[in-house]
Amino acid sequence: MFLAALGGGRANNRAAPRVGSASPGLPGAAAVDPWAEQRRRDRADIERFLAGDTDGFEQLMNRYRQPAYGIALGLTGNHDDAMDAVQKSFLRVHRSLGRFRLEEPFFPWLYRIVRNTALNQRRDEKRHQGDIPLEFVERPDDAPDALAAAEANDLRERLGHALAELPEEMRSVFLMYHFQGRKYREIAEAMGIPLGTVMSRLHAARQRLRPALGLEEAP
Amino acid sequence: MSGRPFDPVQDAPLLSAYVDGELEGEDRARVEAHLAASAEARREVERLRAFNRATAGLRLREAPPEDWEAFWASAYNRSERSLGWVLLVVGVAVVGAWGLWQAGSAIVAAELPLPVKLALAAGAAGVTVLLFSVLRERLFTRKRTRYDDIVR
């Protein structure tokens, strides 16, 4: 449901709202914060949980479970490790939510927990790491053109394998922008890095991934 | 990055931001001025747009619904078992330390030949080491080997 709100792929992501704090040179400086409703719901669920209502916690986590899984899968490259990392992360959130500062957005806090847990998981486990973290917004198998479907599958696999070769910092920025509908400002906030770093990491990731997409490499 | 001429190398990330609609103000004007003057920059923008089109039909994979059905039950189990293991380890450590102390005192006090005393002390130390080794393996090592041979 959260992914639906964000938009699934980049095509859908164009409808994703932008964080509205002002910054020279970048759009999204509107007075209204389009993520306000999301944050209001997060805060309401956290307050319910802190008041003793466990449904608040489950609703909050159910809203974020697929984005958390996507982040974890992108980092571990393995479905089982990703599920394990999400579960451990949610248990950590459960233990630490009392210390969460309600005036802060929830997603960046969750992102850091999931990221650290997933990286520890990848370090501790020695499992196969070749699971492709991407899927089609619309399944190409349903397409009438079998050749086009095969090519699309091939592209997905090539991109998935190329992603696994990217440095973690670049891969996280790339996945959050292209496949989670996050805007530059949100990625910067979640990862705790300057906006210019988001820009340069995303650009560098695209340069490195071009050959996998069969696009002309930058001179 | 504003107020100076466009540097094709250093400012290249601005082209990505421009294509993504993440640029405005002076930076956007600077990029547009550069695009008007540079055919290579225009080609690069087209390449970036082609990249975005190629990835538009993809999204991050989602876990299947059946995996989420068991998620909370196993999460609560994991939480309870973690607490159980912590309590067990604390209990075993306290009882073990007490037992070791008692055994040591009894061995020292007993009227036994020195080699027998040393053998008993070695046995007690061995049991302690083995016990902690098993606990350590259960807590930290076992999980590493569960799916080592499984290739998905």
C-alpha cells in the first residue's frame, strides 16, 4: 500500500509527491509538504503504539514492509537474508520506538536500521547472493510478443547483475530513486548525505549501468 | 555549483538532475545555457532519458504475500527465543561460576594427592569450556550454516 502511494516503477513514480523544504537550485520548495499525510499517519501509529496499542505498530510496519524488503534485498541479494533482515529490523524498531523523536520523519530512521541490519546480515551469512531485486511493473510474460518478453527478461537480469557490482552507496541511491520513487531530497535525508552527493552517486551509477542496458556508453 | 561556467566533467551530475526534473533556479538556467551551446551535452541528455525509459517498466521486487503471512508469528517467536536464550545464558553463567567456585574449594580442601586434584580441576575446567563453547555456537555460529548449500 505504501509502494502504491509512492508509485511502483519510475513511470508511476512521476506522480509521487515531493518533500517541500526549500533549497536553492532544486524544485520541491512549495509551501505544502506533500508527504505530510504520510508523516501524520506514521506519527499517529507510533503514538498509538507508545500508548500500548500494538495494532499501531503492526499498521506502521505493514505500511513499510515492502519498501524495507526492497532495500534489504538490494543490499543482501538474497530473499531469505532480506526477509531475515527485515524481521530483525522490525524487532529493533519495536525495542527502540520509545526513543524515536516524533518530530522527525520515520522513514529515514527506519532506512538506517534496515540498511545496517542488511549489511550485517550479508556479512554474517554466506549465502548465494544472486537474487535479482527487480521485477516488472507489468509482467512481460503477459505480452503477446514472446521475443519482446524474452528481451525484457534479459534486460532485467543484466541490470540486476550489474546492480550487484555497484558499490553499496551508489546502489542504494539508484534503487531508492528509480524503484522506490524517492526524490533527491528524501534520499539525502534518509542516507544522511548532502544533496550534491545524491546527484553525483546517481549519475555515476547510471554511467556504470549503461552497458547493461545496451545503451551507448558515455564518452 | 552556480555562478560559474558549466564544467562538463565536474558538473555532469547536473545533467542527471536536470533530466529527473530535480533542478531549478540558477543551476537549471546554467544547464540550459550549456545545452544550447553543446551538441554533446544534448546527446548526453538524450542518453539519460533513454536510460530512464529503459528502467521505467521495472520496480523493486516485492516479497510474496505468503511470506508475510508467517512474518509476524516468526518475528514474535524470534523475539521470545532471544529473550529465552539471554536468560538461559545468564542463568548458566551464574550457576556455572558458583559451581566452579564450589568445586575448586572442595578440591583444594580435600585430602587427595596433588595429581588427582589437578585432574579434577582440569575436568571441571573442561566441562566449563565445553559448555560455553556449545552456548556460543548455538548463539552465534549455527545460523551461518543453515542454507549454505542451497542455491536458489
